[in-house]
Amino acid sequence: MSSASVAQHGTIVLPRIENEPNRNYASGSKERADLQHAVDEMMKSAPFEVPCIVNGKHIKTGDVAKQVNPSNHAQILCNYHQADEKLVQEAIEGALKAKQTWEEMPWADRAAVFLRAADLIAHKYRYKLMAATMLGQGKNVWQAEIDAAAEICDFFRFGVAQVSELYAQQPARHAPGSWNRMEFRPLEGFVLAVSPFNFTAIGGNLPGAPALVGNVVVWKPSPMATYSNYLVHQILTEAGLPAGVIQFTPGPPAEIVKACIDHKMFAALHFTGSTTVYKQLCKDIAANYDHYRNYPRMVGETGGKNFALVHPTADVDIVVNECIRGAFEYQGSKCSALSRLYVPASLWNNGGLKEKLVSQVGTISVGPVNEFQHFMGPVIAQTAFQRIMGFIESAKKAGGQVLAGGTGDNSVGFYIQPTIIETKDPRSTTMVNEIFGPVLTVFVYDDSKADYWQAISQEIDAATDYALTGSIFSRDRKAITEASAMLRYASGMLYIGQKPTGAQVGAQPFAGARASGNNYKAGSTGFFYQFVSARTVKESFVDSEGFMYPSNA
């Protein structure tokens, strides 16, 4: 019996949706001990074997790659089997076969899968998923908590609430004797989800959001987040996700992506990653338009070169604390991380800002994530280590002054000290290029000039093509209002009086524009429009009498 014939016996009212509470892991607490045990056990039991999962089957291809622990790159967290073009084709065809049953499943049952998955993560698998995120992706306890415990739960729970809101959006007007309604169908075909290493929650949301509204998905996880993403897939399966709805296909990005975007039934790309890769994918997909059944949807969240603008009236201590968190939490490996700081000469030179910032950065400890006391851990890989250190060297050669850090050690793990560079050139390399590492570049502007506030705001807006996040620090409301207006298109996320990171699902829908992405705002009801193809239905209850209109008489 088709699930389309299952009767709907009532209007669905969801449980109250709230953000997952954060646990603090204070020294001596049970939660800290339990997490430490999970991390120790995972380190002891590694390496794990991760298969591809296609049509519910665990497939070991024999083409094995490694995910290492960036805190200690001699340790292998998992060996994962890589999908090839043949297996990806099998995944696509299997997903298309699973599509009808999944999209016709009553909404309450689809919703229940994700609500159950969120509760499994919040309780049964919380520490295991956090441990995998810490050891595989280099996150300390707090960063793993807000990502792999809280945010992924929030994406699943608020996603259910937001899809319910979407489905409730129905025509308010009806002609006499007729009824108008809207159906929010999934896309015709399959979705390709390409997820990044830096957030386990994004790994869950990229395939999860399209699946919530009835789509089937081929998921290519990041090689550097394979194990945590595999656990997410296993949790969704335990929660009741049918086989074939989300196909788990780790492996070489180019081959997997090409096999998907060359398929006639490719319907959408859901991507988080580099701007360069996303732009190339847009071009490759556009070249295939004559081949597709429909115009594919493109949903991309890419890079950032995020700013903080400090006004002379700002509180120095607040600026220091917020900028350290914004720039150096998770080693700056967030697309929203603070990377360029604009400060007035009056505060920098005479107001204590420079001295306090450099002093506080000097207290930051850097070390392996299994030692919970460290504020910073490793960057993700050798390639990242070399790229970041290369930027630091380029900045020094161009005349930048290293005020803190500037050094790295990759002998055991991929460690880079938190680095502050002062530059006299607002368009220097570390002021305009995305670094994705623990490097904060400071430009000191002259606030003695009459038009300084307008001039520095215009410079921030023009300096890069990115427009993801930004912060304004001021106690002068007029200055905040003016800067906010002048920087209207410089960021998709604006923070006043705090760091430009830490968006919370359900409160701050996240995305940026320009070179930072399509700005579709993950974590909002409107986001799900990208993964549905609406159908308008008008039904008449009154039979027509002839075809002539009164005006024809």
C-alpha cells in the first residue's frame, strides 16, 4: 500500500521547541568525567573502520583513506572506504527508488525521525559524537559542545518547526465556490550535499534539511570529518530514517561530485566550503543545463573575511575579550571567525587596547583536545598548517608587525600560536584573503580626522568581496546607526557589542552574501524554500454554465 493512502487523522501540534541547553563541563563535574571517559575510550579503540552506506548496506570498497587526529597526526581515528563512480551511480539510482515512499510518508512520521535523532544526540550519543568531533576535527570541549551536541540538535528540532510553518503557509483568499491551496513538493530528482570539516552540525544539516521536506540525498562528507559524520548517519538510521533516503558516500570530491552533477535527475547542490570550489561548481552545473530535467537549485555558504569595527567610545575590556573569542576560538577555523580588526589610534596607542589585547592573547594555551584545559587546539591538517604559516610569512615580508604568536609546530600535531599582526596597509594580504586560521590583523585608523567614521566604514565595505559576518563596538548610538547603514551590504550577519561568531539556530539565521554565498539563511523557515517545488491547487465546487461572459452580450 502506498503511504499516500495513509489517512491524516489530525492537525499536527509539535512539542515545544527550544535550543538544546549547553553543559559546562566544569572541573570535578560528572559531565566532564563522562566526556573524558568517552574521549579516552575512543582514543584507545581507534582506528575505526567506516564503510560507505548505500541503500542501507554497509559497503567496503577496499579503497581506503585515513582520517587522522590533528592533535597527534600519528594517531589514526578512522580508516574509511571511498566510493567510486560506479558506487555513486548506484547510490543515485537507489535514492531515486526510495524517493516516492519517503516523500509520501506523512509529515508527522518524517518529523519524528529528526526529533528522535535530536534526542538520541542530546542524550545517548552526546559524548560519543563530541569525542569524535574533538579527536577528528580538533575541537576543544566547549567548541564540540556547542556544535556536535547543541547546534545539530537545534538544526533538527527547529527544522521540524520551520517546515511545519512552511507547510502552514496557505492562500488566504478564495473565489466564491472554490478552494485554493499550496503543496510544497520535494524537488524532482536528488540533492547532492557536500559538507565541510569544521562543523559536525553542518554535516548533519546539509543532508538533513533537504530530507526533512521529502528529498533524497547523496551526501559527500569532508575527509576530515568522516567519523563524526558517519556517526550522524548511524544516529539518523537508528531514529528511523529509511534506507536510501540519505546515501553516505565518502571519497574523492571531484569524482563523487562529477558523477552527481552529470546525472539528469540532479536537482540541487547543498554546499558549504571554499568560495573557489563553489564558483567552479556553479560553472560546471551551468554547463550541464541542457541535460537536466529541471534547473538545479544552488545553495552555497562559502568563505568570509570578517571584521570588527571599534569606535573611540568602545569599552576596551569588552573589545579585547570578544575579539579574542571571535578570532581564536576553534583556531579561527570558522567561516565566521574574526580576521580583520579596525581600531582607532586613540584607543590603540593611548587607551590600553594594544597592550591588553597582546597581553591576554599571550595567556592562551594551545594543546591537544584530550587535555581539556586548552583554549586552542590544532588546525585541521598539514595543508592548513602550511597555508596559514605562509600567510604569516607573507604579511611579515610586506611589512606587517607580528605582535603575538607568529609561530607554529607540526612535529606532533598541527599547532599554530594565536597570532596578531599590525599592518599599516588596509589592503595587505592578511586583511583581504581568507586565512581560516588563528590570525587576526589589526589596522589602526586615524580618528582625529573629521570624517574618520565614514572613511573607515567605506574601507571595510570595499576591502574584500566577502560579506559574511561583522561586529561594531561603540557606546555611541549615533555611531552604531551610521556604521550599520554604511555597512549594510558588507555582512549578512551583523553583531553589535560582541564577537561576529556564535549564531544560534532559531534566533539568528546564518548566511552571507557576495563571495560568501547565496545568503539563504540556514536556520530559518525561508531556507527550506530552496528544497521544495511548490504546486498551487485550485478546486472548484460550483459547475460553470456556458463559456460566455456578461461582457460578450
